[in-house]
Amino acid sequence: MYFINNSSKMFFTFILFFSSLIAISSNSWFGCWIGLEINLLSFIPLISSPFNLLASEASLKYFLTQSIASINFLFIILLKMTLFKNFSMDNMISIMINSSLLMKMGSAPFHFWFPSIVEGLSWMNNFILMTWQKITPMILLSYYFNKNFLYLMIIFNIMIGAIGGLNQTSLRKLMAFSSINNLGWMIFSIMISENLWIFYFTLYSFLISIMFLFFFNLNMFFINQLFINNIPPLIKMNLLINFLSLGGLPPFLGFLPKWIMINFLMMNKFYLITFLFVIFSLIIIFFYIRIIYSCFMMNYFKMKWMKIYLKNNFIWMMNFLSLISISSMILSTFLFF
């Protein structure tokens, strides 16, 4: 595995963003496949590292799983253009195309690769994987989706995302299962409206960027580090606010897109899916509160010498972002009244 410098990383990052635009703006399925392949080949050098065996293993796993999904995607679009050209098999073709795209974005039940790859990546690469890498498959999914099949996948996402995070001690895996749960909300939002999906996705990206910035600056990867290290009380409070906001608890910012979704679901009589969304969101909030409880209440005296020093600029920035998360509910109240 070779080493790439900062200028090369900037180049591959540019190609990563550009390839997504190619796939989204293409007027044929074959052009979409080319964009997805360029995206895959530009992300591999960003996540691989000769100094980290976990990163090298993660890049290999990512390449294999994405290649399988790409092969399935290419196979079905070739069948659609040749053998099934004169036959009405739209239902089967849409399910197969949707399955390939769901596998690419790490959606349940095709999520088997996602938590293990997340565990081997840095926080910055995880942020790209959980945000930008979901944009292209999700927009392609909105072009040609099977509604009944996606309803089932949405239920799988919210269930597996909530239950899978209960027994995790790794912060990266916990954020991965949280991402799977939010993916269920995002798939439903893009089925309703692209504008709603953009709104939900933007707020979700904003909230996890705050969390990843926390963990990156505090150099934390496991739950026990939150109470072993001496974290300043103000930072603990900011962590509490942003965790609860990410879980979708009112009166925080993360509740706003979920509130809009629940309003739409109730107006259109999706009572069962609404019930499942709410119940499994409570499970997500439960394991977030469990983390915060250990951070606030537990004290570990052996490691008192591990004092964390944070720059004032970082603390003020976190305070400002947390203030946005709290005060935004005032705006969201006026949206409905």
C-alpha cells in the first residue's frame, strides 16, 4: 500500500466529489455506473494507510463489497437493455437495482460490511463515508424505486440501526449503527420529496460533523475513554446536547426534520411505520443517554494525570454550535403555527 501526501489527498477528494456529479447528472444507467466506479476508485486511496493495518483491511473490504454491488448494478442494467427490453419485468428489475444501490450506501439488510469498515477508519474518513458517499446511491435510488420493497428496507434500517447499537463499546461502531437508523429516515424522506431529503441530510451532516469534531479533538474511539479522561464539564455538557440532538429529542435541532416526517406520515395514515420510527428512535436516545450518564457520573481516579487541554477557540466554537442546536427549536415552532 502506498503513501499519499496532502496534495494527492486533495486531488482524490476533488475526484470523489466530481464523480458524484457525473453519476447524478448522467442521462443513462451506464453513465451512472461509471460515476459510481470513479467514486469508488477515488475513495480507496483516501482511506488506505501503510501505517495502519486496520485502515488497509478496511480499504480492501470496502473495495470488495462495493465491487460486488457495482457488478450487480451493471449486470441488471445490461439485462434491462438487452434480454428484458421487450418484456414487462419492471418490478424485478427495480428490486435488483434498488438492492445494489442499498448495498452501496450500507443500508440494512446489506449492512454487513459497514460497521467493520467504519472501525478501521479515521473520524474524517468516517464523516465522508457516512455523508458524501450516501448522496450518489440515494439520488440514483430516487430515479427508479420500488415503493413496497423500500418500505420493508426502511423498517429493517430503523430496527437494525437501533438494536445493533445497544451492545457496542466502540464509538465508531455506535455512530455506524446510528447512521443506519438515520438512513431509514432519509430513504423515506427522499420517497416523499427531494427537498425534504436535502433538508434532513443537511441537518444530519451538520450534527455528525459536530460529534466527529469532538471525538477527533479529544482523540476518543471507545466509550470508556469518556470517563477515564478528565474532560472539562462544559465540553461534557456540549456532548450531551449534541448527542440528544442527533437522537432527535425535542427541543433540539435534530428533532426538526423528524417532526416534519412524522407530520407527513400521520397525515397520510402510515401509522405502523410512524410507531416503529418513534419506538426505535427512543432506543437510539437510550444508548446515547447511557454514554452521557457514564461520562457525567463515573469517576476513575487511577488516570487523573490524563488531563485534556483544549484550545479556547475550539471550546468557543463548540459552545456556539451547541447554542445553534438548542435555539433552533424556536424557529421550528414558528414553522407549524
